[in-house]
Amino acid sequence: MEEITEYRGVEDLVAAEVLTDNNNEEEGYTTGEVFDIAGVAEISKSTSSSNESHYYNNMPAVVVSSTGADEVTLSVSAIPLDILAKITGQKYDELTGALIEGERETKYFAIGYKTKKTNGDYVYVWRLKGTFNIPESTHATENDGTDANGQELTYTGINTTHKFAKVTDKNGNKKGAKAINVDVAKGLADVSTFFDEVVTPDTLTAKA
């Protein structure tokens, strides 16, 4: 019988800007340098999806399925202002260290993190394309307790425009992808540099 485990632990939240995402053979899918976002306390994901039966001859004959965007909620520590400006497409003044809130420039990012199971095994994750909301902030007076507030980010993940050779339909046509999840305990994938750069279905390699 396969071991029964649960998820208990998350760490090492990082991101990288998506620089190109198209089907040009020379550019394809490229990202910038990986950087830390903040300390992470919790990550939860929901995916909008629907199934609908179409009736013919007075009976359900076809089920049409659709899958929408992922909504990933990230509970994190206070985000440094320069990082907050970067991921939300706002202005950061390097000379004064000030975040200038205003109109946003839409930017896409990949995010990576590790989740941990109750048996100690890890799953490594890269979500390949999405945008961040502007997080809410709560600031309360100090008291004689231990109350403090982090921040909550919402990351909306979508499929890449770029189509990967390892992601195909039944006819062999290449498709885009939302994320890659690697169960490290299987010992199959080379994850020695997994978070040095964004890993995609095509760049993930098996161990020699």
C-alpha cells in the first residue's frame, strides 16, 4: 500500500520575470533572474473549471470541459518595497528608497517554491506565468502582546503562449503549460539547480 501523507510545510518563495512568451523558435519562453519575494507562511491554489453536458436524442451525449486561470493566494511576511514595486509594476526610486504608488505596468512572472509532506519529502514547484495583485496591508498599534501583520498576495496563473515539446495532445500537437511539480522523493529528476532559473517541462532533465 502506498504511504499516506499530507502537506505540512512551505518555503523558499521566489520569482522571475517572464521576458518573452511566444512560439518564435529563437525566443520562445525566457525569464529574467530569480529573486526572493518574502518569507512565506501559506500557499493555497484554486482553479476555475466547469463541466457541461450536451444532450442529443434526449440523453447526455457529450461533456464539454473548460479550465480557467489559477488563483494562488500567498501569505507572506512584509514584502520589501523594491520587490513590491517590481512584482506589481509600480515605480521604485533607487535614490531615495521610496515606493511610488500609481498606475501599474502589467508584468508577468514565474513563481517557484517548495512544499513539504508530513514524511519529510519535498515537492518542487514552478508556476510559469502569472500576475500579482497589489496586496492589502494592515498596520496596527503596538501593544503588550505579540500581534503582527504580514501581507497577502494573489497570483493569477495562466497557460504560457509558448508550446512545449513535452506537453502534447493526443494528436501530438504541442501545448502550453501552467506549472511544473516535481516529487523529489521519486529520485528521477535532476533538481540540483531547480531554483537557479525557471524550469519548464522542456528544460527539466532526468538524472544521469
